[in-house]
Amino acid sequence: MPASPDRPRRRADAERSIARIVTAARDRLSADPNATVDDIAKAAGVGRMTLYGHFRTRADLVEAALADALQAGERTLSALDLTGDAAAAMTRLLAPSWELVAESAALLAAADGVLPAGRVRELHHDPARRVTDLVRRGREQGVFRADLPSEWLVDVVQYILHGAAEQVRAGRLPARDAGDVVTRTVLSVLTG
């Protein structure tokens, strides 16, 4: 039996519906990591049944929202010029990385306890790889310290980024100062 002429339209409608749901999930979970499925469905302009037709669990929805945010961040970070001196390249990487971490901090809070830690780490593979490559290159150039394990230094960079987001959220660090504080702290650790 030939495909119905409505079939491509239904597929396009489903894709638009999924995109609306993921966008709403990002928005709602960024504002409130405890946002409910009902809150997200309402923000997306769909019913619960439609939402659950695309995302079987809240965890699936949280993962889709986090993955979407990370993909958007990857597009931003992949456009950066990270050639040349590793310390200068790290400086160019940290400001937009900080902004992306600050933007997705609430999404990470929503993922905490809902997604396995290993899955969150998998989703962060590309940003972590970029920092790993820069740390390796900086060590080869002699501008980054070689007395500590590379993996530790990469994790410390991530801790500093996430710690700054927490400090801003708690009102202990002005958001306008966070990028500079992150950059100076990371470079002092890497070059120490």
C-alpha cells in the first residue's frame, strides 16, 4: 500500500512538536530545575499525552533538554579559534564556556539525580575534549604545568566553571565579574 500523502506532514508536525517541547523544557528547567512535566507541556502548548508520546519519562525529557543546550554550546565553541599559544587559546575558550555553563547550570541541577552521572559526563564529552586537547598542547608548549595529571587539571577547570555558576546563583559573585574571575583562576591553576 503506498504511503499516505498525510504521512510526511504528520512526521513534520511531530518534529515541530518535539522541537517545541525540547525548547520549552530548556526554558522551564533553566528557570526552575524542579519544573514539572505539566509545566513543560503547558509552556510547549501541548498536552501531557503528546509530550509523553515523544518522551516516555521526565528523565528522557531532561536529557533531551540538556543535550540540546550542549549541542547549541558546541556550535558556539567549535567556532572559536583555539590555535596558537595554548594559554591564549584557553583564555579565548573560557569566557564563552563560562557563559554556557552559567546558562545550563539549572539544567545540570535538573539532571542531577535524574540522569546517571556517567550519562551527564558522556553528554559533556565534546567540551571536555576541547579542554583536554588544550591542556595537552599547553604542556607540550611548556606553558601549562606538568606536575599534576592532565585529567585532574581538566576536571579542575570544569569544577571552577561550575563553582563560579554556583557562586553567581548564590549572590556571592557578580555575574559581570565571573568571566574574569574564572579565567584568572583557571590560568593560575594551569600555569602554577
